[in-house]
Amino acid sequence: MIAVFWKDLRLILRDPWALGFALLVPIFVITVIAAALFSSGDDTPRITIPIVDEDRGPVAGAFRKLLGEHAIVEVMDRERAENMVAVQNRAPAALVFPPGLSRRYLQGRPSVVELLTDPAEPEGVQAVKVLLLLMDKEAAALADPLTDDMMVIEERNLTGNRTAISDFEANVPGFTIMFTLLAIIFGVSMGLHEEREWGTLPRLLVAPAGFTWILCGKLGARFVLGFGQLVLLLLWAHFLFDVSLGPSVSGFLLLSAMIVLGCVTLGLVVGGIARTREQAQSLGLAAMMIWSGMGGLFWPPDMMPNGLRLAAEGFFTTWAMRGMNDLVLRDQGLAGIADTLGVLFIFGVGTLLIGLWIFRVRHSAR
């Protein structure tokens, strides 16, 4: 037993890169998760609420003041507020105080306050509603005019036809992309590594067909398999959990294709960097966790500190979730996700070129 123990220990220590990945990657992943979910302090993002004050009276002023103690309040016109919520997606909801609100209160009549929402940001919308309830309690403590139900909230969806989305629609697309990412990264990286071990890949790479075309052919097979997996999972979610797939079939298929392209090319990079099976396993798992966490597949990006949110723009999974939310939750068609498709295509092609270069440098002569 002792002899077997020392033999296996020497084999493990013989590959310092795999040992380093196994020890350091969990530390990095835990750090990212902790920073995203349990951050506190000045870097913790405060929710932004655009306010359209068409009343400009004491009631609206009191409400703005109380709300500003818990959120970033920006007063603007209706057009800018709607653009900020529906187009820029910089705020989950906007408030509209109607003209004559203060006058009607003095007459003892209620007023309707519009809540213009983006249901694709369910956590943000819920946070705004909680803040409204909190403001109502604080107003009651101050004997403010808002205490006697003199303000009725009327919610209106700016990005679709629904004022609420199901938990399945909010979470299933992210987990679907995550499982597809996991399967493709391990399939591509481990497949390339096993072919190097068997000796088939080096012989293929010196074939007259050419290095690049051989690898692209192998990636093409993984692309078709991953595309079928992602589409099947989303169709299953659609029929079983009533998850919307958006109004455009072509948009849905193109977005799925661009997401899978990013997954396949990331798997190529992992396979190119890893020299052993153990390295491929550790690095593949790390890539899946980091790209999933930074891309918002585990949690909403709004929960992350400002620094991580800015860094997340450099991960294709962020754009994948953005496109999926636009398609599934905001009912955008092909034209509405065209920019996202373009960014995902650039990410995919760029990662492909990087992966081919790494693979050529490290493995083409082996």
C-alpha cells in the first residue's frame, strides 16, 4: 500500500501545471462568487430609478427625497426614462408622477403613478417595488401625504406584452447555456487530448488537407452536436415549462448558433493550453465556472460589483444571456438582437483564431 501511495503521489507531482490548476482555480472561482454574491461597501451597485416628475409639487418632491435615500434617483423626461429602461437596459423600472398629483391629494382624491418596467430584470423590478413599500412606510411615519393610499401604482411593461415572467423563464435559459458550455468545453478539449494520446491527431495534422481545415472539421462536428443539444434543451423547456422562445424562429436559431460557436472555440483554447488530461479537466471546469459566473448564468449581473460588471463585458456568455433575455423575456425579434449576434460572432471568430494559433504553436509539431 505504501509503495502504491508513493507511486501515485510522484505521478501527481510530476505534472505541476495540473496540480496548480487544481489548487488555484477553486480559489479564484470562490473569490469571484464571493465578490458577486456577498460584496459590500462603496463598490456595491445601487439600483437606479429614473423619475418623470410631471407634477413638480410637494407630494412628488417628498417621495423623490425619500426614495433618494435608498437608490440613485435621476429626474428626466418620459422619452429619456423609457429609453433608459427599454433600450439601454440601465434601469429595471421608471416612475411617472402625473400632473396634478399634489392638487388631487389636497382634494382627497387618489392619483395613478405609472411604473414603467422591464420584466426581463425581475430582481430589479422587485427591488423597486420593495423600495416603494419602504417609502410608503417612511412616509407614514412622517405623516406624509402618501400614507392614505392616495397613490395607486399602475405597472406597464416597456419591453414586451407581459408584466411578469415565470421563474422558469428567468432561470432556465441561463442553466441551459451553462450545461451546453460544460458539455462542449469538455467534449472539445478532452476529445483533442485523447486523439493526441492515441496518435491519430498528429497524423491528421500533417495530412495534405492542411492543419487549419482538419481542426475546423473536428470543431464543426462538435458545433453541430452542441447546437442540437442547446436547441433540444430550449425546446424541452418550452413545451414542459412554457418558456418562451421569442417571436422569431430565425432569431432563435441564429442566437443558438452564435452561442454554440463561442462554446466550441473556447473549448479549442482550453484544449490548446492543456498538455495532459488532468490539465484539460481542471482548466475546462475552471473555464466553465468563470464564464458562467461572469456571464450571469448563475446570478443576475446586477448583483455583481461595478468592477466585475465592467469586466463581464469581455465574456461572450454575458452577450449570450443578453441576447437570450432580449429574445425570450423582452420579445425582441431578429432585428432587436442583431447587434448581440454581431458581437457573439466577433467573439467566436476571435477565439477561434486564438485557439488555432495556440494549437499550432504547442501541438502541430508533436
